[in-house]
Amino acid sequence: MTYALPRDTHPPLDSPEYRSTGLRHPTQPPVLLPQRLTEITGPLLHGQIGPNDHDLTRQHGGEPQGQRIVVHGRVLDSDGRPVPDTLVEVWQANAAGRYAHARDTWPAPLDPNFSGGGRVVTSSLGEYSFTTIKPGAYPWGNHHNAWRPAHIHFSLFGRAFTQRLVTQMYFPDDPLFAYDPIYRSVPEGARTRMVSAFDMDATQPDRALAFRWDIVLRGSGQTPFEDAHA
């Protein structure tokens, strides 16, 4: 059975305002390769999760700088059913908008107590939760005075590396939405599915604000993902 992607959900592979897509998107139709034993049988993603993999604020000897937050939600299928035992990974910039990566060289301070990466496996109810620091905006050189809105990258794995989806989560009411060609490349009706909601009920007194973001894998309410061929 062939599954049709929902219309008006994913950005076009060639988005002129997002300049680097002109160099990265395919110009030829994809070549479909048959699944072989390696793709079907492994590698299985059931490695041990570390005790602080879900808490990015406790992975070093001291407290990181910035606003502590909890990001939580559920991974759901097209019928709203929870998806258990799914590996969810995140990576992000620190509170100053800088990634702990050698290629990020803009002059914002690095935080020795924040690496910006975490992972968790969804529960039997499809639930995930991360404690982290709200990332800062950063310049990215796409156009004059280009700044990315605050966001967290998400990666979801199925049972193998060939079953991977990648997307970004944003924060509500960011003034940079109107100026960001990555966010704006997603069809207007689907953009709000990438934006989290402030969650007072899950906010932790004297510790962390909370944001809820459910990830829908497919169907009419599917979360926009980066295309595998982009």
C-alpha cells in the first residue's frame, strides 16, 4: 500500500529565500533501492540511555547559563495513538545562540556547562520529556541581517537508522518568524505545528518553565519534517 504525503505540509525542496537549498536539493528523480537484510534487521536502536541524557542542565559539573525549561509531549501516529519505544534526540544552541561545535565561530560565549545534546526513549504512552535551557537566536548569513528564531532540533528514530525523521521546534510568539525563510518555507497552514505551547501546568515552581509539543508522524496533522532528499 502506498502512503500519500499530506498536501500543504512540507516545504518545497527548492526554496529560493532559503539560499542553500539551491545547492542541496536534488535535480534528478530519486532512485529507489530495494530493502535488503541490513535495512530490515538492524541496527536496532535500544542502546542504554544515560541518567542525564534527558536533562541537558545536569550533564556537567555546574549549572548552565540561561532560562531553564522543560520541553515535553507525545509522539503520535495518524490516528492519535501513542508511539512507544521511539528514540528522540535533540540538539540546540546555548542561551547565547551558539552551538558547541567547531564550525560555529560567531563571537557569542560558549557555556562550559552546556553541550546542547540529549536523547530519550518514549514511554508506553508515547511520552518524552527534556529539561534544557531556552536557546538564543543567532545570525546565519543567509541574507542581510539574517537571524534564526530560537529553536530546538529533533530527530526521531524507529527501529533502524533508515527510519529517521528530523524537524525543528519553535517557541510561541517569536518576532523573528516573519523574517526567517526556513520557517516561512513551510506552507502557512502547517507552520503552527512546529510551534510549542506554553504549559503552566507542567511548569516547575522555582525551577523551570514548561512547553508542550506533540509530534505527529503522519496524516493530515503531520508535523513538518525535513525531506530525506533535501
